[in-house]
Amino acid sequence: MQWIKNVFELFYPNICFGCDGVLQNQKDILCDDCLFAINFVPVSNFDENEMKRRFYGKLSVVHCMATMYFTQDGIAQKLLHHLKYHHQPEISKYFAVLTLQHLKSHEILAWPDLIVPVPLHSSKEKKRGYNQLDGFGAELSKMLSLPYCKDYLLKTSKTQSQTHKNIAERAEYKSSYIINEQYAHLKDKRILLIDDVMTTGSTLETIGNCILHTSTNKISILTMAYTR
């Protein structure tokens, strides 16, 4: 009954994930002030940008874009923290809506044949209950009419960030990702590789080269957020 719902919302209101303020619309993720405070990455169809330059000489990418900048205590950081550690998977889908609106004029959305997420190790996904990219990828898949290949890549061992690893340690890290055998026949596709946030780009570099190692596939990268 509506009165029960009204009482519940009075004592347990939906809270903005950006500022912890009470949301007027119970279906929202951010309040208007936080939405306007998002630091979106500028949209340009010019092939060269600061994200793509990080892969020069390391990984061949066609397009490389992100939705918003990741900064300390910024909106992107707060959203991703709630998504990954406070069991709020609906934020993943919200990122997709923002991305589709923000990049609607960018070639990256019309370019791919399929969408592939950076995988979680099965034990980590079981503990969290979901891959934080699933809502993002599934919503993009639905709106762009593209297949979302959640299990295209498999993570075979748990690893830590590559940021402080030396060359030998990074070489060992590469063996932690493999292509699922059921997709081995896809040799000439345009793959949109998605991740939550790009910092050094090391993980995306490793996974991208894993895909390109035995195929003529092409890769573009799209992330929810980007650290300059």
C-alpha cells in the first residue's frame, strides 16, 4: 500500500551517493547539485587524446575514452566506492546512462562489434556478488544492440595492481588472463574493452595484448572514469 511505502521512505530515504543528501526522486542516484558537479571528460572525435597516448608503443587501440575524471573525493570516486564496496550494483547501470548521453556523438559508440569487460577472478566476484562492470556492459549492450560477452576473458589467478611491479613481475602477471575457448573463433572483430577506472593503463594494456596476440581483432577502450 502507498502509505506503507511513504512511511518507509520517511525513515529510510534514498541518499545521494555524491553528498549523502536526501534525494527527492527515490529512483535517482545523484542529486542535481552532484550531477552538475561531475567532471566529464571532454568529447572529441580527434583520434589522439591523453588517454590514448598512454598506450603508445604498448598497445594498439583505435579509440580510447572515459566518461568522467577520477579525482580525490570527486563524484566518480564516490560512485565507484559505493559500487565496489557498498553493494550498490545499480550504480553500474547509471554509469552506462551517463556514458550514452555524454558520448552520443562520439564514434566509439558506433564502432564496436561486441563489448568485453575486464574480468574479476571468480573468488573475488563470488565474494562481491557481481562484477562491477556487468550493469555498465549490459546496459550499453541493450542500448547499442551489441553482444555483451561477459566471459570472453577469464582471470586465472588473483593478482594485485601492476603499478609498482618490475618488468619480470609484469611478465608473470600476463599469464593470469586467458581468452575463453568458446570465443577463440573470433579473429577479426572490433572489441570494445570496458573497465571501471583507468589509472596507469597497465591492466588494460595486458588484457588488450592478450586479445591481440593470436588474432587480427581491433580494440577500443571505454572506462567509467580516468585518472589524469
